[in-house]
Amino acid sequence: RELVPLGMAVADPTLFPHPQLGRALGSCMRRLDPFSTVADLPPGNEALRRAIARRYAGEGMAVDPQQIIITTGAMEALSLSLQVLTEPGDWVVVESPTFYGALQAIERLKLKVVEIPVIPGVGIDLALLEEALAQRPVKACWLMGNVQHPLGHTMPDEHKQALMGLLNRHQVPLVEDDVYAELYVGRERPRPITHWDARGESLLCGSWTKCLAPGFRVGWVVAKHHAERIQRLQLMSTLSTNVPSQLALADMLRQGGVDAHFRRLRHTLAQRQQQMRAALMRLFPEARISSPDGGYFLWLEFDARLDGRALYASAIEQGVSIAPGALFSSQGQHNHCLRLNSSHPWSPQLDAALNRLADLIARQRETWQTPPDASHDKGP
């Protein structure tokens, strides 16, 4: 708590409905059927799975509740999905930059990664992806179509459709990380890439962690015909997702009011992001700053000579956390970039932290003796 949390990966904790979550949890515990601790083993609580399926149905996607597996957060959903599609040594495609948790999961499973750059505001470069699929026996793609982390863009529908068509032609399944989909900007929740999956091989992973109940660690995977194998893998690893958390979330979804919370959350996050972006543009006129389609991150790209790792170390000493861009690549690319959390309210402490960050970057700039290397990774 002593740090200004610009590098934090989760949103401002005060934005979530903790009193309502607490009441739902208390109510469920008072009414808890002792046998639910057995009945709600994988695939998970039936009422919660049906509630998730109903939300997809409201967006025009037919999802069978029996094909939904409740997991301990989205990371378990994504990791289990990779495990059913791959063996150690297989190739997996990710975007660049990409969420570092994806890279960690791929490393843990002893998989090999192919990083494909993104086109800003559009999505993964389909021409380079097609080359990679032709050159290597890729077994899966881990991608984010909505509010991509860390850039924050949402793929246009035509790009999602073309991407899914390309993967279908090469018979490569998609593992879609859709955890930020509720944090969109606009009138309608964007559809996932898997909406256009004609083969039915894709796995769609979501979570309540980023938008409703961060401490509950409840996620899910729409596993389709992989459901039974994912259940077995989960039983052999974490056994099951926390049962009281499942019951409480099912109760909240049944009672309603969740969508009203989502609207307030999206409005607040968008306001705070705009305010921070305006401040960053004044402080760093030379930087390229992302203009996200939702979420609570801003991606800053500086001169190629900036050392994000060194800046991180200096900022920590000044009481400010940041996420250096090198975290978001298995090859250490994007070290001249930063990811900043924009979810916190504007305050004198936040203003001072950004000014300290500007001073640290200015000090680095004074040490630059040579022009930037034209071959250096430019990032998206």
C-alpha cells in the first residue's frame, strides 16, 4: 500500500460491490447444503453455469451449460485449455505484446511460443500469422479479441471473422482470453472471436475477477467437446473451484443488479482513463499513448533507447510501481514501453507520482549519447 500502484494488474479494489458480495456469501453459507461441497465439484455449480449460459444467449451465442467448466479464475481456465490442446514441445501463437501470464503458463507447460505483432487498433497481423501457420506445426493460438491486454484495443468484427476463418482453414484451435469483455467502451458488449468459429474447436475463457468479484477467483471455460477432459485435468490439479464463491455469484446473478454495477464500473474506468491519458500526453508529448476501447490500462511507447527495466527499478525507489514493456514478450521486446494502471482516482499523490516518473525518464534521456537504433523493436 505504500506504493503508488501504476504497475498493478488489477483495478482499484474500491470499485467493486464488496458489501453485496459479502451479503450474498453470508446468505449462501447460512443456507449451505452440506452435500453441495460434493455436488459442485467439476464442472461446477449448475446454477452458476446456467447463469453464464444465459448471459451468452443474450448476446446471440448458444452455449450449453454442460460444456461450461467453472475454474479458479481465468488463469486456470486458460492453462487447462492449453493442456488439452498441446503436449510439451508444441508451438503456440500469442500476440506481441501479450499478457505475461500467458507467457508464464506456456513456459510452465514447456511449450514453444511464436509471437506475432499486432496492428494498433486492429489486432494480430493476419499476414504474419498465416506465414507462421504455414511454417510451423502450431497446435493452438492464445489471443484476446476484446480489450486486448496490454494495448486495450478490441478487434473489429471483420478482423475477428477473418482471423477465425484463417485458423479454421489451418485447423488450429483458438484459446480465447475474454476476461475484459465486460469493461468495454460503447453501447454493446463486443462478441468474442469464437462467435465465428465454424469448426467448434475453440475454447472461450472468462472470469468475474476483473469486473465483479476480484477476490473470489471464479472463472470458466466454454470447453465444448473438450469438457470431459478438462474436468479430469481439474480434478487432478486443483480438484474444484471454491464452492461458497460459486454459490454467492450464482445468487447475485439470480437477484439481478450485476449489469447496473457493470455500467457504473465502465463509466468510472473510462473517466479515469481519459483523465490520466490527458495528463500523460502533457507530460510525455513525445510518447505514443494507446487509446483503449475499454479496460484500465494505458500503453506508452517511448524512444527506443528508453530502458524500461532500469526505469522500473528507479521508480520503485521513488515509491511508484510501473510495468515495464519487456514483461509482455518472451524475447524481452518492448523494453522502451510501459503499461500503466489508470483505474485509480485522480489525487495529489497520483499527480506527484506521474511527475516523478517524468523526472526519471528525463534523467535517462540525459544519458543517451547515440541516436536510436533503427533496427530496435518499435512495438505496436
